[in-house]
Amino acid sequence: MVTLIRALDTTQVAFRQVVVFAAAFLLAETFYKFGSFTLELFAFLGTWGLLDGVSHALFEWLPGRQRTGT
């Protein structure tokens, strides 16, 4: 885990992962009431991964989209 954190750029972590983590955390706290810590943890991690994938795709798509339009 430490190797992964050191490999990432600080701005990448701050602007992408913190925002995505907060959104996943709010969704999990609001909607996930399974009565089991383990199930809620896995649902939270799945939500975080899904939102991270979507945000990654958007960050990759938007700059490319702007370059082809100019």
C-alpha cells in the first residue's frame, strides 16, 4: 500500500481519489444498511472502484474530446 501511495502523484490523489472516496463514502453511509460490517465494507469498496473507473474514463475522455474539437 505504501508503494502504491508513493507511486501516485500527490495532485492525482488529491483531486481524483479524495473526491471519489468522499462520494463513495456518502453513498455508503446513506444507502448501505446491510447489518453486516463486512457486506457494507465490500459494497463501499465496490462503489469506490466503480466511481473511480467512471471518473478515470471521464478524465481520459474529456481532454481527448477537447483536443479533437480544436
